[in-house]
Amino acid sequence: MNILSSSDREAPFLLDGLLESCEKLWDLYSPDSHTEDESDLEHIHHSDSHGYTEAVFSALWFKNILLQPHIAKVWQKKLFAYDKQTLNLSREGLVQASSAVNQGKIKKHWDEMLRIMCSVILGYCPAHLVFRQLSAGQAFHPVYHAFQELGRLVRTRATLRYLSSPELRRDVRKYLNRVELGQKFGRAVFHGREGKLQVGAPDEIHKAVLCKTICMNSTIAWNYLKLSDYYNGLKSDNERLEASEMIRSGTVMSHAHINMGGSLFLDEELPRSFKSTLDEMRNIKIMTPLNDPALE
């Protein structure tokens, strides 16, 4: 868990999280042995405008992670061509590049870029520390400029894909809405003292954030159990199919039914929350339209 100050940009820390999570996902693809070509597995990640920089675009490209963010004020973003020839060709299209990237910077520092990314991917140093050092001061390190130049090409590709695909724009917005819902959920849980931390020591901040996480996870677990209990109570296949689609398209972060202030019952016996047992909930077979075993 990283504690960020208000002056920290999220993008380098996002890079840390993505590199770590993609390693875990890769283990899920082939837990015994990496028989599949890792280069064929492209991970797609969506973020908002604070989740990327041009240097982060290029760093994720080395790991075959496709960063496809929501691009605010996309009409103001500059597009870059690989060289003067492709720059001139873009002049004939509706969407035009403004300039070409500096290939000389990329070629000059290519070996150093590879060395840095190998160190980051292999876990010898955190990505946010490396890129913070490279971008420290008013004049960025020359290697950081090389990452930026490469990142401009990768970002241009992502921007063109974003402009040309209405489906992609809807998907990006859908996933970001879920992220915003999660943030709203966190604010609802962390409601005491107007939702403000009253401590400044890192250890105390960690404790407060972990307590909030436990409360959020407890709510999500209760929602899962309640949905499972409801699903077990359905009799017909049509009802179960309808419930499966409702659960799939919904979210388990709903919290309007939770009393965040808590309640005490001193003089009465509490009713059972669930009719099904935990074993019955664990052994649920989700109904699918095609009865696909992979989705059970």
C-alpha cells in the first residue's frame, strides 16, 4: 500500500501496480509452466487522465500492457508521427499529426531504457522511484526525454483507437464509472470526522486505510452472500438466468442498504441473515444461456 501526498501524480504508482498484477495474471494463465508465448498476452488497462503520462505509456509498452485511458479534451491532444514521411501522409486525413517524434533521442538512449525497464520488470527497483528520479528537477534526465518520445507514439496510437471506436469509448466510461463507484463507496465507509484523516504519521495512516478496507470488504462479502442466498431460493431456470444477468451487469459495491453508523440489539434475538448455509452458497452452479461449463 502506498500513501500518496496531494502533490504526487498517480501515474508512476499505477505503473507499479500494473506490473505486479500482470505478473499474477500471467501465473493464472499457466500456473505450472509458461508454455504459452507471453508476448501474445496483451493486458488492457483503463484509467482517467491522472493515470498516465507519456513516459508511463512507453514503460507499459515494454511489458505489452495496452494503456487505454479516458482522454479528457481529446480534441486538444497533439498527435505525433514516426517520421516526416508519415507526418506528410497524415496531412491528407481528417485527423492530422502535429509533428514527428525525435527518433534520435530514442535510438541514443535505447540501451539505457532497456536496462531500466529490465530492472523494473524484474523487481529490482520500484517503477515510481525510478521515474521520479528521472523526472526530478526542472530539466528532466535525457533518458526520461527518450521515454517521453516513445510514449508519444504509443499515446498517439491509443488516441486514434479511442477516436475511431465508439464501443471502446463506452467500455472505458463503463469501467471508470465502476472506479468512481468504488471511491464513493470508500467515502461512505470513511464518513467519520467529515472523511478527513486526523493523523499524519505513515503508520497511523496505514491503520486508518486498512480499517476502511476491512469494512469495505466486509460489505462486499455480505452482498455476495445475500445474492447467493437469493439465487439459491429461485426455483425455475428462467428466474436463475435472469438473476445471473442481473448480478453480472450489476455491482457488489452497493451500500445504500448498509447502516454505516451501526446498530445495537440488546433485548431481542437477531434473526438469521441467510437461509442457505455457507457450503450451499459455495457450491452454486450459475445458470448461463448456453450452459457453458467455463461460466459456471
